[in-house]
Amino acid sequence: MALADVIKCGIDSIKQMSEHIEGAILYLDSGCTESFQYMGAFPVLLDLGARAVCSLENMSSLDAVVDWNSNFDPTRKIVVMTSRLLSDAHRYIVRCLSTHHGVRRCAIFTSISEIAHSAYPDSPLGPDAFHEYETLLLQDYEELFKKCETKSRQSEVGNFKEKLTFEDDGWSRLTSSVEDTPHLEATSSGKDFFEDNPLGSLEDVGQTLVVSVHHFPMILCPFSPRVFVLPSEGSVAEACLSFDHEDSLSPGLPPIGTGSFSDGDDVPPAATLTANFLYHLASKMDLKMEIFSLGDLSKTVGKILTDMSSLYDVGRRKRPAGLLLVDRTFDLLTPCCHGDSLVDRMFSSLPRRKRTTSYTHMKGSQTQSKLWLSSVQRPPVDVQIPLAKLLSEEDSKVDESCLSKNIEAFLCGWDTYNTSSQIVDFVDLSKKVHNEKSLSSEIQLLSGSFVSSENFRGTPYMEAILDRRTKDGAVLIKKWLQETLRQENLNVTVRTRPGSATKSELQPMVKALAASQSSLMRNRGIIQIAAATLAALDESHSAKWDTFISAEKMLHVSAGDTSQSLAAQIQDLINKSTLTSSHGQKNGKMDPSRGLLSLKDALLLMITGYILAGQHFPTSGSGGPFSWQEEQFLKDAITDALIENPSEVKLKFLHGLTEELEANINRIKSEKSKETSSNQLDIDDFDDDQWGTWGEEDADDNKKQVYDDMQLKLELRDRVDNLFKFLHKVSGLKGRNIPLREGAFGLESNFDGDSYSSKGLLYKLLTKVLGKNDVPGLEYHSSTVGRLFKSGFGRFGLGQAKPSLADQNVILVFVIGGINGLEVREALEALSESGRPDIELILGGTTLLTPADMFDLLLGDSSNI
């Protein structure tokens, strides 16, 4: 029987679309682009006959020019693939149709199923969502055509000539408007494209354009054949996981477990979307799931999945498998900490691709606006590997003057019907491109990305390093580089030490492989993974990561002592961060003698400290884990730090107050500067009357300023009090979650190396499950047949025994809220230690979490504080 492989399953699903893709211009939205980048799907799309693969959000009329398959016939087919709801992608789909007005067939593939569309809150589409959308899209397209046709007949051709700007690519009039398309609230208006190529009469539109909508569920970002997350800019990952109430920490995290079950209006949108995604993923992989859940939201998702399986899986033969759903809130400590994982270091060190324009502005109703304000703007999973730094300065230089001339020549040749005045506009465009601060940074000419299918002699690079610690992963990459250099007959003089890998050892090898274009293309996989490793090992990143590890170790040690010791340790970190921020820079560079941790870093460590305090010194009620006096010292330290450095970190609980704090610190600095200058003035320059009057006015100003300062400080103290109430909620997770309260996983940690107590939740959970030990709070969702046996036939001795996850040969673990690289390594370690090589373990999560992401979820813009 074939092994479970999400990459192969995704590629096979794409190949099944070959009839639609051949000869078509393919438009991918940002979520699909993330997915296909990791999957290595772009060469497959071109092999299937796609004329071009383009961005849906940044589409242009010039897309038709890029023809990879030498097909000079006019564009007749368009394929749109989106990871979003159809109502969200609607305005971009209409834009595609209005731009390529010779199109006769438009196939739309969405990762959101018909059931999910109809079940989504305030969705404009019903149970027959795909057919309804086909009809509505044609109606909107015809209405748009009619408006543009009328407008074109009333105007002269010359009136349509507008300046092409670099920012909007000629689409400044394409704006969202409810009036433009009455059928869906997300809508658009199109460009007047009838100047030179009139499409024909309105009656021809409905006859010539054929629209079809299909479901394509395999939109995911695989790091390996058995590890994946969801694309950050897709509807599933962005959907709200918990509404803003007392049990919620962030819309991007499941609510705190209380043992209650959500139903009806209380079910967050992400529950429905996640359940539908997992159901169709299992269906594509021919898996019949036995569903287990740990956590309130996981229980809700499990129930939805069970109901779907009961309805649609009757009589279908599939491979049995176990699905374990876990709420992220059962373990916030692991993703907040800086573990020994090369993958986590890479994703924390490398820049991410910028998000596309938010889709939230397209929601029209008050209900929808309220709902989507809680959506999560997660950073894209797609990283940008800085390959340009590996090349020599001569090789990496881009002749921007030549490039701007080429752009001008291309645009002039593209529109030969334009008058000479139009050419001036193209010249302006080329000058603007040339004058950009960094052309390579705008179009990202020399940035690489991870491709999970890239491999070394059959061993995927990403899969291999996911299973290793930082040092072991770097050593393995050095070994791959050495083997590749031998294959290329390249000699590199570099002093290496066995059992270690440093930046000084790796960089010359990578440069040698990237010296020629042919070698760069042949070995792009190892070059990109090695370049990412170099970024992670760079002193600017590795030193800070190691500093975090040391600080977290000290917190763990203090937590094993007393609450006073832990509180003192947290306060010391806050005070040191204030010194770093205030005095830690010399000539614009960080002074190593002052340390590397900023105020933001100290706040993240404080969250870690409070989680540890809740595990070691649990309290009941609304009180925190520390005494009133200990916590007051922490409050004072935070208040003083925020007064001195108000703009250093963006905090949700300071919304609306940051500007006042910045104005206050600027005023203080100005007064100090004035005071220094006034000391140099000669007092004899003032007569007695002037001196007396000036002193009285100054006293009045001082009184008002003292009052304003007092008000500001009181307001800040109120905000800080709210922060600590939030920290009490975080520290009280153990007391509110049944499995944690009953000590199911032994979370009390002594931080003694590789001992069981220092591991994350997934390691402990899998160790218990594979050992067939009971896990308090773990719920099994029986199927319809199982419930029938349990309720009806059990009295006749035909009762069905509760299945065990350990009895399954395929186990899919999905963490609702996200997963990190350390957890993947530890989960694979738990499987190895179980002595069950027959089990295929698949790991997934809503997103890939870094410590910076956790900070944003708990204290940043995505927090419910």
C-alpha cells in the first residue's frame, strides 16, 4: 500500500486538472502561490500546458504576453485558483474577465467546499454554492460589460488615454463598490477596454463565456511529505478561532478549555472551515478517520467532521487512520520559547514575503465587518532567502539604466496604436522604476524560497532538517555541500572541522556552487537551503536566539525554586532591556556590553515566566501566581520601561496612548536640551521685572505640566493593570484545562536536558497515546455505526470497543492554532522511541508559529487583550 504523502497527493490533484490548464492563463491568489511554491508545482503547471502562471491580486493586461508554451493564438481560456471564499475573490475574478475580453472559458477552483461556503456566517451563497456563483458571476460580468460599452460609445477614444502609473498598473479606477455589482457585496468596476478591441454586442457575452466552478482542496504548504501547514493568506488560516470573550486570548488561538461544547452561533468560523479542509484532505488521501480531540475547539471540529463522515462516507472503502485534533492553548509555552531547531531559526531569521492587500475591506454588512475585524492577519509562510548576498558584487549588480530602457522599449512596442504623447508616459514609468531606492528589492530578482520537493539523492532537504537539531542539521547541510562540490569537480580551500558547521565554512562552498549560472540552476536546491542556514547562523540572529535560550533556562530554573525567585528574574530581564534600549547603541549599532534583549523581548520572556509560574505556583480565582508585592514590582518596572521607550514596541493594550507617551518623552528630551542651553545664558541679561514675571508664568506652566504628567501616568498604570489581568489568564491555563489540571502530561519542568518533563505537549501526548496510556480529556468521536452499536446492539453483547490511536497505521495530528519546528522534531522523536516503525505519522497545523508570531497573537495587533 502506498505511503501517505501530502506532496504527491497535491501534485496528483493538479494533474487531474490538465484539461482545464492546457492552453490557459492560470491565475493564483496569494494563498495558492504559497502552497504551490512549497509543493514545487510551478514546473508541473507549465508541463501541463499553461500559457502563463500569474498573480490574481496583481494581474495585468500584459499577462497574456508571457507565453511559456509558444502559443500565439489569442487567449481563450482562464483558470483562477483561490484559497479564499468565492465572495472574497470575486472582484479579482471580474477584473480578469474584463481584462482578457477574448476569453470564452473561465474555470474557477476554490479550496473552500460548497458545504463550507453555505455554512459560513453571512455567506451570500447557499447549499448549491458553486452553481449559484456561476450564475451570479455571469450576471455581474454582463452588467459590467453593459456599463463599459455604454461609456465607450459616449466618449472619444482619446478621452480614455490615462497615464500608466507604477503603483496601480493602469487600474486606478478598479475599486470596490456595492453599487457596481448588486449580486455580491464584494465587487469591482472595470477599465474601459473597448477602445481598440470591441467585444461585440451584449447578447454575445452570455453566449460566448462559459464559467465553471470546482473544488480543489489540496491548498496547503508542505514542508515534507508528512508535515504541512495552511497558507497564511487563505480563508481557513485567517478565520477567527475564538471570539472576544473572557475565555479568549486571541482570534488566532483557540479559547481556553473549559470543558464546554460550542454550538450554533458560538462556533467560530475557523471550526467549520478547518473541519471541511481536513475531511476533504482525508478523502483525497483515501483515509477513513477515527477522530480524537483534545480541547474545546478541537471537540467542536471533531463533531463537525464526524457528522460529515456519517453523511458522505457510507459504503466507501478507505484506508483506516487516526486523526488527533489538539488545541494550541494546551501548550503556549513551546511556541513562545526558542528551541533547538534549525527550521525555527531559519523562519525567525529570514524575511517574509509581504502580504497582499487585505480582503477585509470588501465586507459590506455590519455583521460581516464585526466578524472580520476578528480575522487573523498571519505573516506569509513564504520566506525570501537572500541569495544576492552569496554572489559577488559584480555578479549581483543589476544594470538599472539598461533595464529601464528595456521596459520603455517593451511598453512602446506593446501598444503601437498609442500616440507619441503616450510614449512620454512610458518614459516616466521607466524613470520611476530607475529611481526606486532598490529595484532588486521591489521585484525580488535574487530571492529564493523553500521548495519541499527539492532533494539530495532522493532525500528531501526540508524533511531531513526537520528531524534534526540546529548543530546536526547544519553539519548535514555541510556534508551535502561537500558531496555536491565533488560532483561538480570544484575545489574550495576552506578549513573545516568534523562535527561542526560554521558560517565561515559554509559560505565559500555556496559561493563556489553559485559562481556560474549553469551550476546555480543545477544545484539551486542545496544552494537555497544552505543560504537559509547561513542566515540563521549569522551573528546578528544566532546571538539573540542564544541569548533567549539562556534567559529561558534561567526562568525555568527560577520556576523550580520559589515564586519570589521567578518574579525577581522577570523583573531583572525587564530592567536590563530598558538599559539596552536607552543606552545599548553606539553610533547606531548595538553595544554588546549592554546585552541583546529589547523591551519587546523582555515582554515575551515575561509571558514565558507567567506560564511557568502558573504551572509551578497555581492559584485559584482571579489572582495571579505571584504575591501582590511581587507583582507590584513587576508593574512598576513595566510602567517605567514604557515611559522611557514608548515607541519601541507596538502593543495592543497601549492603543491610543502610544502617541501621548511619545510626545511626553520628546518633551522631556526637549526640556533637558533647553535646560542645558539656559545654563549658558548670562543672568545679567534680564532685569528684575522681567525675571519676576517670567518666573510666575513658568510656575503656572509647571503646575499644568505636572497635572498632565500625572494623568498620563495614571492612564498608563490602568493599561498595565489590564496587561497583568491578561497575564493572570495565561498563567491560569493549567487550572482551567482538565488534562493539565490532572497532571496528564507532567508539565512541571526541571529543564534537565532531554528528560520527559522538558518536552513539549506533542511529544508527551504521542508518548502516552502510542504507549496506550489514558489521557484525561481526550475524547473519541464515534461514527454513526459506532453510536448504533453503543446504544442499540450493546444489550445483546455486540458492543463495539473504543478504538485506540495506537492501533492505527496512519496517524494525522493537527494542531488548531499552529505548530512549530521543535514540536515536529519532538513528535518524530516520540514515534521513534515508541518502537513502532509501521506507523506513518502526519503532522499539520493552522500555521507555522515563531516566537515573534506568538508575541503578536498575545500582545500585538492580533491579541484580545
